[in-house]
Amino acid sequence: MALLLDIVSWITLMIGSFFCITAGVGLLRMPDVYTRAHAGGMIDSMGAGMIFFGLLLQAPDYLIAIKLVFTFFFLLVTSLASIHALAQTVNVAGVNPKLANIVNRLEKNRQKESPPSN
Amino acid sequence: MMYAVTTVAILICIGMAMARAFLGPSIYDRILAINSAGTCIVLFLSVLGFLMGRPDFLDIALTYALINFTGTIAILKFFKYGSLGVSDPAAPPKTKVE
Amino acid sequence: MIEQLPAIVLLLPLLAAPICSMIHNGDYAWYLAAASCWLAAAAAVGLMAQVWGGHTISYHMGGWPPPWGIELVIDELSALVVILVTVFAALVISALRESLRPKMRKHRHSLYYAAYLLCVASLIGITVTGDAFNVFVFLEISSLSTYALIARGRDRRALIASFRYLVMGTIGATFILISIGFMYMVTGTLNMADLAERLPALSDNRVVQASFAFFTVGVALKVAIFPLHLWLPNAYAYAPKATTAFLAATATKVSLYVLIRFLFDVYGLEFSFQQMRIDLLLIPLSIAGILIASLTAIFQTDAKKLLAWSSVGQLGYMVLGVALLNTAGLTAAIAHMFNHAMIKAGLFLALAAMIYRVSSSRLDDLAGIGRQMPLTMAAFTVLGLGLIGVPLTAGFVSKWYLISGALDKGWVPLAAMLIGSSLMALIYIGKIIDVAYFKPCKPEHAEVREISPTILIPCWVFALMSIYFGIDTRLTAGVAGRVAESLLGISS
Amino acid sequence: MINMVLLMLLLASVYAIIRLDRLLTAVLLTSLFSVLVASIFMVLDAVDVAFTEAAVGAGVSTIFFLAALAIVGRQCKPTPRRKIIAPLIVVSATGCVLLYASLDMPRFGEPLAPVHQHVAPRYLNDSAAEVGPPNIVTSVLASYRGYDTFGEVGVVFTAFIGVLMLLGAGTRRTSIEPPTPTGAPKESMRKKVVLKEVADLVIAPVLIFALYVQWHGDFGPGGGFQAGVIFASGIFLYALIYGIEPAQRLLPPRRLAYFPAIGLLLYAAVGIISMLRGGNFLNYSVLVNDPLHGQHYGILAIELGVGITVAAVMINIFFSFSERSL
């Protein structure tokens, strides 16, 4: 039983770590705020979720387990809410997503390339 | 062992988030990066507690998870209004309180 | 009851402060503040009576024996400084009410008294404690309350002066904290007596040497030893009128007390003066400080700044006395701590009374004030004579000891320089007296009257004290002599 | 190993604070800096200190910095070159002396270091029998060196008096209409809804957690100081989401201004009661007949005093700053 718990912990912790590193790379490499916000949210949801689950399986007593659950819950709620608020603020401030520009550009290119209708 | 690997992964993530905080370019990127770095540090503190066999470290992680939110809201509000004291339209009506 | 006195003298102002802050009526707050100051002064006299003749009281906070708990230690030196702080605080607060009255709203008065009481309490706390870290804690309270008190001055310049002081004071406090941390690192204790036992064995340890360096610089900032005095003139000049009297009298003196305590008692005579040769640093600095500050004072056109610069010079005398490292010098330093505090408090208070009437501290505006306010100006003159060091005043006693300390060392030029600097004091004090008595009064000040007795009486108490302690030197030079001998390790 | 990595990150954040010239960014990075310091304290096993740093450095001081920025403006003037020289000399001299001292310091983690030899053994071995709480840090702070903590509460109280004298409080101004945010109002309202829901969800647990930290300080990390800060940050959250006026209706500044003094007086009252019962100031052992119980009650009471003062001071300062910036 203990071995099984250990194995599951290993797996979830590794998945969590993977998400953390991926999200870190995303934070660095993504082109604009919106996409980076996505990467940041990934840490809060998947990274933190998996790691806290892994830790939960190893919790020595109930108090610790409850604290883990609470920490995760508040982290999830508050951090995602602040990322949401941030993205809203960015949007209200009038910053357009870069990807939107790309889409627009592609659209324009297509219009240019397509032969005049008449 | 598994805690150690996770710790390393989280530290790498903190490093990358801090790099983003330093690079910017806009203030929003920095806020986002610092928020993410904060999350990572909460994770780091929790895992560290298990790594060092002192799970009561979780109190600090919990504190920071709760307080980081206040900080981020304050920053956003400051960014929007230039002050912290402005009442929002979403405030409960005066009659409701007290 | 009697054995609780060390705690009581501190608690009286410290507890009156929060109560004051809750009283909205400034008058009631003043009654409470004044009562607590006078009671603390009485307790301080009681403490002095207990330690008179060279006894020491040790009071264990929380019932824990040192070095595990915190110990309050009171000997003659600390009792003298506690008397200095409490009695002068009580005299100044009697005058404070009158000088505050017109400017602020009533509740602001209460807050002001609360900050004042906190400052008094923290200075007492620094003096009576026997624990190195505790010194730092109360130093923080005293710094914070002093910043607040100074910033309430007449105009925006007070804020700038306060901010400057805040920056420099914070640097000083940080240095002191680093130093205390270093001492703890190599000894594992914070109790001063315990430190004194353990530090001599570590005199070659570089951590101890670094802690000594940090401590000296940090406290020198607080004492305003030349060239770290830059915050002082503006802070004193722009602080509220009567507050300057209290700060000038006590704050730097308590810092100097801390310096003496640590140099002689904690680090030890041998380490401070024979290994680190702190005297080689302090003597030239204090001489430069005396000369430069006195010269600057002569050329001031603002009476408050003039007195503030004179304070820098007078602090030079005290530091010089410490650095001379003989009985006469040290006696002079300690006696001058008391005498100068008394004289400067009186001078600033008299000046505050004049500023209160003419709303300016420029020398031109004080013209002819000696005729309008004869009693105030007479007190000012008596105190000014004390500052110069005329015989039969308190200032003469300490200068006499200082000069004989210099002569003991065989340094005749230094003694001559000290007499020369007294002449400089004669010039700058003479400048004010000259303006006040012999210049025609400005027409817009023709209506100026004598100040009310609430300020006048404390002024005259200081003036009479200055004469009394010029004749009866048991409390000042007597105690100072005994303390000097015990600090230098000479058994009498 | 972890230490080194954290220290490198710390250096990087300090470098960033110095290099970036926008004050807002500097404030953000300062909060990050504080959390990193807290993590280092954790690794060094100083849990109580880490707790304080995480709560104060990362939370409250960020908000105070922002409140101050709201008053003074966001940009800083570039410092002229010649003005850098004097601070540079001071800083390098300090650094040199610190390096010089580090040559003779006891090795890192050395069990034979004097710190572990002289005073500490009694705290470690006897505090459970003499004072009681399993958390030795609490025993030292609240009992052995309770007088220092009393002084620290005094420091906090003095800061409160200072802020009140300089900024004023209770000077409620008439509400000024918030500047309408640029952009679509509909979206901004939607944002409010999400934040409001989350805040409603979080505020109560924050306050409860503060109480937990307050009363659990005997057993785990925490105590009055940290609890006060966490409680205050819960109130800040309310004021930030709903605005300062509703928060002031909840906690009227006029009445709130009494509480710092009440906390300090509560602390002192414990000391004075022990004096009346024949012990020295703050000697909790004489409070009741059994010394251990006395210690227990005494510590609980003074921690409550600390908590009240700290929370009230923080909230008061926040209100003063925010009113000023309106």
C-alpha cells in the first residue's frame, strides 16, 4: 500500500514538475501578455494541482492534509482570479493580442491574394 | 528523492519567471511573472517542508498564498486608479452594512 | 515597591503615552503627561538615592536571571542620566503646553504629548538596560518618536530635516544592529556584563573588531560627532520650538552615554583604547568639531541654528573628555553631559519664548527684545554665561575639569585651544545678547510683551540650576568623578 | 545547495530592483525579494522569522509602498552621477568591513559555535519545564525576552503615532467619484464580479487563519505579530475590493484609533499585575498559583496584546495613506 502511494506520488509530482517547467518556458517564450497569462495559469492549475496531490498522499496527519487542501484551494482560486483580473485590465487598457494581429494579417493576406471578385 | 526533483523543477520555474519579470517588456508582464513566481514559491515552500521533514512549514505557504492575492489586487487597483482608496461601484449599498 | 523602581521609572511615561493618545482633549492629556514626567523624575531621584556612593541595582525583567532574561542595571552613571532625562523632560513639558497652543487642533496636542512621552520613555529605557539588544529596541522607539516630533516643526523644511535625520539615523541604527549581531555571534550572549566577561578573550577576533567599528560609527551618528553631525543643525533648527529644548538636552547625551557604556564597560578599556586606539580617532575629530562648529555658529544669522551649531561644538568637548582617558577628562565629559543639557535646554526654552512672541528666530527680528521681555532675556543671559564657562556657573566646572585633563596629559596647546574656543562661545552668545539689548526694536514688534510664567518659570529654573551646580558640584562633578574612576578601573 | 540557488535568485532580484527605474516595478520586485528572503529563512530552519517576512515583507509592505506611491507619484528622477559617490563609498566600506569580519566567523552550521554553547542550551532544554510552549521561539520571545517584545510593540505604536501626527486620521473627506476607467464599462463590471466572488470566498478564511495563527503560536510558528499582519491584510483585501468607505463603515477610524493603545496597555497590564502580585515586571509565573499555568496565561494575553496593536496599527496606517491619496 505504502509502495503504491509512493509510486502514485512519484508520478503526480513528476507530472507537476513537468507542467511547472513547461509553464516556465511558456512564460519566457510566449509572444504576448495573453499567451503568457495562459502559461502562468498553468502553474496554478496543473502544476500546483499535481504537486499538491502528490504531497497529499504523503501527508503524515490530518492537520497537514487539511492545510494542503486549503493551500491548494486558495492558491487556485486567488491566483487564477488575479491572472483573470490582470488579463481584463490589459484588455481594458487597449492592448490587442499579438495572435489577433497575426490572424488579422493572415486574413488581409488572403484577401489580397484572392483574385478580385469582379 | 522525489521531493528533491520537484524542488529543482520548481526552482527552475522560479528562475524563468524572474527572468520574465526582469525582461518585461510591459508592466503587465512583470505583474504576471511575479504572480507566477509567488505561486512557485508557495509550491517550493510546501515541497521543502516535506523535503526537510517539517510539514508545519505549510503555514508559511498558506500565509503567502493568501497574502499574495491582496498584493496583486492592490497592484492592479493602483494601476487602474492610481490610488488604493477609491470606492468601487460594486461596493455594497450603505444601508446594507451595519 | 522600592525594588520595583527601575521598572516604574520607565513604565510611567511609557504607559502614559498610549493613554494620552486616547484622550481627545489636549489639556487633560497635558495634565497626564506632565504628571507622569514629574513622577518619573521623582522615581529617578529615588534611584539615585539608592545607588549613591557607588552601589549598583540589578532588576531582572520577567524574573529570569541574566543572561537568559533581560536585566536592568542602574549605577551612578545611569542614575545621573535618568535624572537628566526625566527632570528636564518634566521641566520642558511644563512649558510645552503654552508653546503648542495656537497651532494645532486639540487632539493633535494629545498625539504630540504621546510622542514626547514615548521619546522620554525610550531614552530612559536605553539608559537603564543592561542588555545590548534591548538598547537597540529602545533606540528604535527614540528615533521614530524623534522623527515625528521634529517633523511637526514650523514649515516644510522641518519635514526635510526630519527626513535627513531619518535616513542617517536608520543607517546608524542598522550599523548598531549589525554590531550587536556580531557580538552575539561570537559570544552567544546579549547581556552587557556577560559580554564584557567574554569579549576580552576574543580581542583578536576580526568579528569583534568589525562589530566595534560598526558600533562606533553607528553611535557616532547618533551622538553627532563631527563629521557625522550633518543632520543635527537643521533638525534642531526646524523642530517645534520647545521640543528642541528637550531633544538638544537629552537625545545626544543618552547616545553619548551608550558610547561610554560600550567603550568602557562592554568592549573594555584595553580593547577600545589600547588595541583599537579609538582615542587617536576621537581626539582630532572632536577638536576639529569644536573649532569648526564654533566658527560656524559665529556666522549664523538664525538664533536657533546658532545654538544648534554650538551644540555640535559642545558635544565635541564631551567626546574630547572621553578620549583623553584620564580621570579629569572623563569627569569633565560626564559632568558636561549634565551641565550642557541643563544650559542648552534653558537656552532653547528662552529662545522658544522669544520666537513665540516674534514668530521668527532670525537675529534681526530679535533686536531689542531684551527690553520687551526682560525676564526671559535675563535668564538667557545667565545661561549664556554658563555656556561660555564663566566662573560660578555650571559650565565653568566642566570646562575646568576638561582643561585640567588636557594639562594632566601635558598637552598645553590643547588647553589653550579650549580657552580659545570658550572665547568663540563668548562671541556667538555675545552676538545674541548684543542684538537683544543694544539694537533698536523693530516697529512691528513694539507690542511684544513678557512671556507667560508657564515658560518663564522653567527657564529660570534652568538658569538657577546652572548657577547652583556651578557652586555645589556634588551631584555633577562628584558623581562624575566617582564614575570616571570606576570606569577607568581606579579604585578610590 | 538550495541555499546557493536561492541566494543567486535573491541577487538577481536585487540587481533587477536597482536596474529598473520605474518605481512600480521596483515595488513588485521588492515583494518578490521578500518572499525569497522568507524562503532562505525557511531553509535555515528559522520558521517564525520566515513567517513574519512572508506576511510583512511580501504582503503588507507591498501595499504600503503602493499607497505611498499613490501619494508621491510613480516616476523617480534619475540620480545625478555625483550624488551616487558618497553612498557608494559608504556601501563599499560597509561591505569591506563585513567581508573582513566574515573571515573569523564560526563556520556555517557549526554546532560548536558560541551561539549554541552559552545561552541557547537552557532555552532548548529547560524552556518546556520553565515556560511551557513547545515552540521555543515563542518561549524566548514572549517570556525570557518578553521585555524586548514589549519594546517592539512600543516601536509599532510609535510608528502609529508618527503616521497619525504626519498624515492625520479620522479626517473623512467627502467621497470623490472614482475616475471612470477607460474602456468598455461592461467588461470592467464583469471583472468586478469575478474578483468580488473570489474575495468573498477568501476574506473570511484569511481572518480565521489569522486567529489560528494567533492562538496556535505556542505550538507552531506564528504568534501575535504575524496574526495581526494577516488579519490586517484580510481587511485590506476588503477595502481594496469594495473601496475604502465601506471598510471604514465597518471599522470606524475614530474608534479604530484606540486599539493600538489598547493592545499596548493590555501587554503592560499583564506586567503590572505580576508586579502587584509580588513578582518583577512581566514575570508571568506569579500570575496564578501554578507557575506553568501563569506562564501560559501570561503568554496568551501578551500575544493578544501584540496582535491587537499590530493589526490596528496596520489598518490605521492603511486608512491614513489611502485617504491621503484620494
